[in-house]
Amino acid sequence: MSQHAEIVVIGAGPGGYPAAFAAADHGKKVVLVNEEQNPGGVCLQRGCIPSKALLHVAKLIHEAADAAEHGLTFGKPKIDLDKLRGFKNGVIGQLTGGIQSLCKARGVTLVQARATFANSNTLNLAKPDGSTEQLTFDKAMIATGSQPAMPPMFAIGDPRVMDSTGALALEDIPKKLLVIGGGYIGLEMGCVYAALGSDVTVVEMLSGILLGADRDLVRPLQKRLETQFKAIHVNTQVLGLKATKSGIVASLKGEGVEPEQTFDRVLVSVGRKPNSKNLGLENTKVQVDEKGFVKIDRCCRTADPNILAIGDVAGEPMLAHKATREAKVAIEALVGEPAEFDNIAIPAVVFTDPELAWCGLTETEAKAQERDVKVIRFAWAASGRAQSLARTEGLTKLIVENKTERILGVGIVGVGAGELISEGVLAVETAAVARDLADSIHPHPTLSETLMEAAEAFIGQATHMYRPPR
């Protein structure tokens, strides 16, 4: 490895490796430092990708069971955990291998080491074999990501109490699983374990699950989850966990909730925290806020002129696709191109069944900001494609500014919502008006038509939905 790099990127996740590739594509000499042996970060190895592989299996199980209503009956699934883990790990291996090949193709030097700043131009690299060396640089980018938060009260030192990483290891299928936290990670993993045969209980201390999403989008999801999970308790606290031979005893406090319950495993999914500690940032001019996020501007520059930061370590929302976009912006700005992070529609997707996705302004935010908007809802019961799939619980909604007719936000709940939301992102980002969407021919029969018909309903009447004139 060279002892000097024009650009060094610390962390090879969905922010780090795209940044390294973008810099190399601009002709820069790039070193990509990653503490783990394989690139890809949490998203690829212990997050987005393995969870979606397992959610795909859960979807197959549910579809096979639902097929009985249409005259097609399958036998009870036989679960081979070793094969299932092998499928998940095979997906991870294929993708990490692809990133390594792209590093070689682009001339990016990939180094396995723990990086800490000695100063604003030097990194100390601690190698796996115990050796250390220094790397000087012109510019550095921090892309160290985040890790699951584990409150001390739940860290009881028992392997049956898991974070998301432990849950994805899929060591066994617990008969009874407690999920602490009603956010997207807890619900997604709850769906996986419920499909595999666990009795899943979700406990959320706030007033509802997925509080970042509008309630009308959450309702169809919650209704279906209530048929898959043993229980969903909101406004309920977990006061403590105790390890016993028979299981993990959870002390719960909530109206109508049994105060002590025993579970075979517990998944703690109460959020994530940035990986900004132990990086030697105190040896630089980089500033960190009270939550541990590195402070950056719209070009992803820190207070240190030689250091940038992107992704989870640099603030909310902690999403892989936001990190990837920041990587492109940061490198473009660094090489002198007119770029800054000005995206207004960062999509959020919950890969449960049904999926839930939204972008831009939510209805809740519009009300809080007293925006003059019209909210259009198109129920999937009026969709021929949803009827043919026997999945009519879905809903597509548009948040449209009354004066300009500009689409400010889109929300979707239903099968494939994560794929459908990209059209909403494009509409919001390009300042499309409702007529743009309504007059664009959508293929029939598809679920994407629900976006077109929602826009038609704003202008006048949607073909498959009648709203009596006021």
C-alpha cells in the first residue's frame, strides 16, 4: 500500500465504497480503509441485504398459505435452517465479492485496518495482524456508519437477548420471541420470525408503531400484522429483563398487558447510534453534536477543511440510499463540480408485508406546518391488479399543494410499495404537478396505475373512484 493517498475513505459501506469509486472515476488516487475483512458495511452484511433475503422467504411462506383461498393448496413448509442461512450468506458473499472486483477494476486500494486520526492529514492504521502504520492524505472521508443501540438495562449478558445483528444470524427459531421496539427493524425481523413459526410479541413504548409514517398508511399494515403476530402492545414499557433457565423474563408495564412474560429470545430494536467514537476526531477540527453525529454542511464538509463525512455517522435519516447519494455529492463538490445535497424526497421503505413507503412531505407534517394542501387517497380495492393479486388492503396517497398543484409528498402501503415509491420520488424531486402524473400513460393492469388515478382524482374524477362533488 502507498503511504500517501489523495483521498482516503474510512468505511466501505453503502456510503464509503460509492465515494471511493466516484473519486477513482475522477482520476484520484484512492485508499478505502475498512475494519472488516469484506466490504459492504452493515447494510450488506448485517442489515438491508440479509434481512431482505429472509423477508423474501417469509413472503413465499405467506403466499403459499394464502394460495389455499384460490384453490391451490401446498403442504406445510419444512424449514432447513442451515440451507436458509446458506442462502442468506450466499447473497452476501456474492455482493461483497462484486465490490472487491470493482475496487480492483477502478484501481481503488482496499485495506483492512482500524483507522484513527493522528491529525488532520494523517491516519493511524491498526492491521488485523497487530501491526500499525501511518497513511497521510490530502482529503479524508468518514463513512463509518452506525450500530444497533443497546440500552444498558437490556444488556444483561445473555445471548438470548439479541440486537438486529444477532437476529439475522438465525441461530434457531424461538417458540416465543419478544421484539422491543415498533420501528421498521423490529417489525421486519418480527415478520421473518413469525413466518418461520415463532410467536412474536412486539412492545412499543410510544402510542403507535412506525410513528414516522402517516396513520392511514400504517393501519393496513398493522391490521395484517395483528394476524401474524401474537400481540402488538403500544404505550407499553419494558421495565427490565431477567435471564432464567426457562427463558428471558420480561417485566412489562402497559394497560391490559400481563406484567411478567417469559420468552425464548428477545430482540432489542430501539434505534441505532453513529460510529463516531474512538476515531481520533479530537485530534482534528471535526465537530460532533450531542447525539454523536459528525456535523457537516450541504457539501458533506466537516469543520476540518481536509475531512468530509457521509452516511449514518453524519446524521438522520440513517438510510443506505441517503449515504450513497451523499457520497456522489461529496466527491463532486470535492473535485470542483457544482454539487450539494439538496434532495427533498428521501424515500423511506418498510419491507414488511404489506410494504409501506413514503417520500417528501407527509400529511402529518403538512398539518403541523399549516400547508395549504389537498390529500388524495386511492384505495387499492378499486385496482384491477390488486384484485387479481387478492391484496386489496393497499392505499396510495398524494399530498398536493392547492395553489400550484405541485406534488409535495407521496405515500403508499401495499404489495411492492418499495418499488412503486420511486415514481413518487421523481414527481416530488422534479416539482411535477398532478396533471403531469395524471396525463402520463401507465400500463394496465398494474399497481402503478394507482398513482395516476390518485392524480386524476385531484384534477377531477379518477376512472375507478367516484367522489361526489361538494
